[in-house]
Amino acid sequence: MSRDAPDLAPEALDLAISPDGTPENPILVVPLDAWQEEAPERIERLARSLAGSLRLTIGILRDAATPSLAPLLRSVTLTLARTADPAATIVDRPDPDAALEQLQEAVRRNPRASVALGRLLRQTTAPDTAAGLAAEAAVYSMLLTGSEFRRWLAARGGPKPVAFPDRSLVRMDRDGDLLSVVLDHPERRNALSFRLREELLEAVRLAELDPAIGRVQLRGTGPVFCSGGDLDEFGTATDVVAAYLVRLERAPWRIIDRLRDRVTAHVQGACIGAGIEMAAFAGRLVATPETFYRLPEIEMGLVPGAGGTVSIPRRIGRWRAAWMMLTGERIDTTTALRWKLIDAVVDDPVS
């Protein structure tokens, strides 16, 4: 292959924004095959430019990647390729062109949240968990005031009253040094409501404060581990600054992360949104064969808000996390295990 890959003009990397603040060109497609044999200095120069762009930069790769492409694979938002590759930078799909169309359609529906997510993921992959969660909470809270979320909320008919049972929504069982923490609201598929979140926070705080607790198991009753945030409560926040502070201070996943070496999460059925986000902080995450995983927040004009922009990339890489979050595609357990989103598959969620 001759060294004729075209340089991108500086203006091609600029995000065009309409007068109402809508990104007009959120995606930049980068044909990576043309760069396979380019000089290292040209590749490094392009990689720096792509990493600094606010556009979602999507690499397309039809041949196997050569080592020289590594800087570009790291710098783009994600790369679609036909060939399965163990590298976390590659999202393998049988038809990269069809996958690109799927991605473009998802971004077209909510370009503001999509662009915000792309930039956020470059911040939250840092080792500092607190800084990552703060960045996520800031973007999430900002998007609560956005037109994309308001449109989604209006289509749902706004917030709805939630009836809670006359019992705890989180159970705790102690057996020696083992504390079992069980999400127990199967009537609502263990959705992460305000009340369930508060009870879960108190449970994991107990584990953190008691040095005699050496192991923590996180489980969910019923056929579903956790179906994500309780959608009926969405839109109830009236003060986004307060929402930001609450999202930081009242976050059970912040403590799960601190306890990660002691925590095993057992998941089954639907593991959606906040369900997989907080479970991914556990040091060990096991799932039943039929479990599936999905991050649908972009469809709502939001980004993951239960720590997922920190926990998911740590397990599968920023690039595959971007694919899951931008498209909302359902991932099965086979793919989750191959991508290392989960650590093992078990027949019994409590084994």
C-alpha cells in the first residue's frame, strides 16, 4: 500500500454547531486501512488531532490491524472491524458498514448527549474514581435540563407515582464474615429507585465500617438482577445542582468500588443501565448464561449516571464501552465474557 493516506484538514475535526446548539456533524468516519503503512510521524500527528476533536471519531477497519495503527486505534472513539480481535480498542461486527449505520442512526436521534458522552469517556477512564464520578455526575445533571431528555420525558408522560411495598427493598443477611446484600423489589424488577438506592447505600456502608466483614455478595431477587433506574422517577429533579451533589454523595457504587476486593456481584436476567454499571465495580462479577446487558441512557438524552462511565471502561475499555453506550445494543453473556465485562458464567446466580 502506498503512502497516500490523505491528511484531514483541520476544519474536518471541528464540531459544527447549529444556532440552537445542536451538533450538525457529530460523527467523523476514519478509514484506517489507508493508514496501515503510513510513516509513524504522520500516524502520531493524526492520532493527536483525533484525540482532541469533539466529534465522535469512528475508525473503520476491513483488514487486520498492523501494530503501526495502535496510536490511531487508541485515539478514536471506537473502531469497527469485521475480524474478531482481543484488543479492547476493536468492536468486531460481521458487517462494519451496517454497524456504522446503526451507530449513525443512534447518534442522529440524540447528538448532544452522544457528543457529551464521547468527551466524557476520555475523562472517566483515569485511575481516580472520585474524579471520574464527579465528571459523570456533572454531565448527567447538565443533560437533565437538555432538550433531548425533555423530549424523551414528554413522550413518557412525565414522572409517575411509585407504590412501594411495606418492607425493606434491600435485605441483609450475615453469616460469619459474609454479608449478603440483596435487592428485593422484584415487583419492579429491582429498579434503582431513590428508596432502593438509599437502602443499598446503608447496606454497603455497614460493610465498609465493619472490619469483621471480609466478604460481600451483591444479588437481586426474582428473574432480574436490576433493570436500571426507576423510569417513573425520572424528571423529578428540579434543581440540577442538588442532583449533582446527591448523585455524588449518595452513590452506593462509590463504596462498592472502595470495597471491590471483597465484593462479588451475582447477576441474572436483565442487567440494564444502573444494574450493570454498579455491578461492574465489584471485584468479581458472575452471571447466569441467559443474562443480558444494556446501557440505554443515550436514548433518553442522558449518559450513564450510576458510575458506568467509570466502571464499564475499566472492564472492557473505553472503545467497547462507547459502542454499548452510544448504540444501546443488547450484549449477551457470551460477548460479555469475551470482552471481560463479566468474570465467569454460573448456572445459579447465588453460587
